[in-house]
Amino acid sequence: MFAQDEYGLRNYGGLDQPNKGLLLPGQRRRMNLVPIILCILIPWLVFVAVFALMSFGFHYRLPLLTNICFILILFGVLCVCAKAYFDKKRGDSDPTWVVFLAVSLVVAIFVGYDMGEANYATNTKAYYDLNSLSNYTNVFPNRMLGQQLMDAGVVTFAKGSQLDISRSMGFKNSVMYCVAPIVFGKEPSVSYDFWAVGKDCCSGSQADFHCDHYNDPAADGGLRLLDSGDKAFYRLAVQQAEATYNIKAATPVFFTWDANTGKKMNAKLSHAKQNFVAWMMSYLVFQIFVVIVAAVVFSKIGRY
């Protein structure tokens, strides 16, 4: 009969070999670097793949396929977890690194998912939303109506356009929702449909709008506000302005007032890419650190 050692090899005579786990044979006890390298690279690559999957255009254009890809990756992680569980249950010689790999993969996939979703919600979704809408230039706020620019994403107003701080208003609901009409010089508008907005940058008790770039002479446009939750409160602020200043706003459209709005929109995608690179490198450092700690612990307890 043949006796099987921990490497899956059989030896003659039925003599059991000593249990060395992942230790390499020889008089000097040396650590096997293969599982260490795998426990660094595989969780890191899973994190990078999931983070990228959830962060960029693939998620925006094909959300269903994105979720399917995530489920497939999760299935692979669960397979590793199942192997670690059954190896330990069967009492295999040394399942320690397999268990560590399984735990690392679980952490990697869910941290990658959460951070990717956060990056998507904060940066890339807004970029792709705005990019899918129309870009208008040389818009006269006193001649155009909001109904005509319902598909606007980025708007550059005609030279001479500015904020009318004297007709600004704020509506309080946990935070102060501040609005100021965008006007062309001193000319009155038939309908004040274009509004610059911001949070906690006015008192609400008087016309003192001081949100971003409110006094920047170079500011001449804005990025469309797409957050549907905030729109309702900005509309209430506009309604208060209508009643207070006896003006009309038939179809208010909201913008963040700024200079060089096209550059600002592209900055959202650039920021998303910078976040991706920063997280990618940080997670690699983190994974190397936890693997080193695990290796030291395993060496002390003899579970290489």
C-alpha cells in the first residue's frame, strides 16, 4: 500500500510523512512564497476589478450587465469560501492560507463595491448625465424660457449675464436652499426661469445670496442641477421669491453658477479617475500589510 503525504504524493511502505503544511522540505524551515504572493495579488485584483466595474461608463450604460458581472465575481469568491470551509471541516493538513484568502476576497469585493458606488454617485454619474444632455452657448436669460432649455446640461449665458442678488431668496428645510435669478444686465425678463442655486449660502431673511462664484466677474454659465430631491426645495424658494418680488417664474431651471463650466464638468470624470488610482494603490499597500501581519502570526503558531 502507498501512504499519501500532504503534497498529494504517495510513498512506499505506508510510512506517514511529517506534516509540514506550506513549509518547504529541508533542514531549514522556510516559508513558501507562492501563497503569500497569491494572497496579495488575487484580493487586490478583485478589488480593482469591482471598483472599476462600479465606477465608470460601463455601469452607466449597461447597469443590468454590470450587476450580472458583479454577481459572477461574487460567485467566484463564494466558491473560494466554500473550499476553505470544507478543507477545514475535513481536517486537511493546512487550510490556513486558503481561509485567509477567502476572508480577504470577501473584504475586497465588498469594499470595492462600496467605494466604486460612492465614486460613481459622487462623480461619474453626474458627468455622464450632463454629457448626455445638450450644451447651449450664448443664451440670453431675458429672451429664452426655461421650457426651451429643458434638455440643457451645460449652459453658457450671453456676455453681460449676471446674478440678480436683490431678488435672491432662501427656503429652510434642515439646510437653507438658496436661489438667485440669472438676468441679462438690467433688462427685465418676461419669466425668470434661470436660477443659480446653492446650500447654506444665504440667510433666507434677506437678499444676501453668496453661493459659489456669486461675485466672480468671469462666471457666465452653469451646470444643470440634476438632483431631483433638491429641486423641490429650490422650487419652494423660487415660489417665495415670486411672491416677495412680484415676479414670474413659469418653468424654473436650476444651475450651479460658475466660470468655464465645460472644464468643470470634465473635472468630475478626472476626479473619478484620480479616486480610482488612489484607491487602487492604497488597497495594494493595505493588502501587503495584512499579508505580512498574517505571515508573522502564522509563523509563530506554526501554520505556514
